[in-house]
Amino acid sequence: MHLISLALLPVAALAFSDTHPLLIWSSVSSPSLAFDSSKGSDFAKNLLKAPDICSHDAVVFINQVDLHAADLHTLSPSSGLVNTLESAFASFQFPYVRRTGGVNPFEKLADELALRCGARLIHTSIDEDDMPMPAHGDAKEKHVVCMGMPSLEGVHGATRKSMMAKHESQLSSALATLARTHPHYLVLYSGWSRSNLARQSSSPNPFDSSNSTAANALPSGGILARYQLLTPALLLALILTLGVLVPLVLFGVYALAGVQSPVRNDPPKQWISAEKKNQ
């Protein structure tokens, strides 16, 4: 049973359809990255309120519709994003951050941060041919970049994997360009959903987990609408359980039930217990 429980642990993590990954990394040391990062929602909220957040040359908010942790797992270990995370001074990865849907999680945060730091706000998108980015002449000016990635909504299988690889390559190229002009940068990369099944949070910060109404909001329509039941991890766990563990247990039970003792305790012939007692 312990083996079955361990096999199903990844399934429990992947089953939530209303979770998205959150990646945060910085190219330089910052006191704002030193506090407890046990929860992705609290970490993002506290990070953007940190007193030294405006010390960065650029803060980049990257959002992508329908991005899930499984999409990041399909990236090659030699991809630019993976190498950037490994070489960053500090990086944090939260694969399953629960959040309400329907709104861009970074749009309002980018506006507020640009106003607070007196930085220039740039809205751009990876799929634009002429993507605006901070130029060399703007190196002394602080920037807040809100960058949109192409949506993965409705794309599945090999097509989704190839699209993710293409988008990652474009993103790595854009960040490399930014790093040349603004070497002290901070990046927040997260997915979100256009679905309005989840209730809209009244908090202006979509990562604020203190709002219990938004945190506990679940889509209606039964278990199939709330969870992704037929995930690859679930299918693998069922195959291992029904194809390996259960046959092994049944074989052991049948083997134990068929064990017979070779010693017989039958009394010898012509032996009478009453005569034995009178002797």
C-alpha cells in the first residue's frame, strides 16, 4: 500500500486544473529575495512590496494563457530558459500556484510598480514582429516590461510541445537583449486562464492567498470540471497498480494458501487408545 500511495502522489499534484506555474529569478543579489519563499502566492506578494524592488534596472512580467507546469517539463535541459534559471543569482519555482481566472495576473501589478518606481512601462508581446524592448539609449532609465506570450489554449500533444519550444526560444532571445542593456533585472513568469469559472478575487493582487473566497473558489459542473482525471501520471499509476502490484499480491496469497505440511499426524494402524491407557 505504501508503494501505491507513493505512486499516486504526483497524480494528486497534477490533478488541479486551476493551477499555474510561477517562476521568479533575478540576475543580482537583492534583500527582497532573502525572506521565506515557502508559498508562491505569498512570495510574489511580498516581493512586489519589498522596499528595494525599485533598485532593479528592469522588472519583467511575463504571462502566458493556459501555461501549466507540464509544459515547462517538456523543455529541453539545454534550452535557454533552463540555462537562465540555473545561472541566475536567485531563482524560485512554484509549479502549482492556485489563482482565479479571467484576468491577466500582471497587468495591474505592472502599472502599480511602474508608478511606484517612476519607471517607464512597456507592454509588448512575443508574437509581434516589431517587439518593443528597452534600447541601449534607455540603459539609465528604469523599465517595467509587461510581456505577453502566445496562448496555449486548446493546443494539445506534439503541437503544444513544439509551440512551447518555439515560444521559449523567442523568450530567451528577448531576455538576452534586455540583459545587455539592463543587467540588473528581475523576471516573473506565470500562466493564467481566461476562464471565468472561478470567482473573481476582490483583492487587487491575484497572488494574495489571504482572500479565502478566491482561494476556495471551485468551478461548478462536478468532478470532471474541477479536476483533470485522465492525466499521464494517473494512467501510469493505474497500469503499475493493476498490472504489477495486484498480480504480485494475488500470487503471494495463492502461494501461501497452497502450502501443505509434509508431516502427517494420523495414528498408526491397529492402535487403540483405550488399550494404551490401561497399560
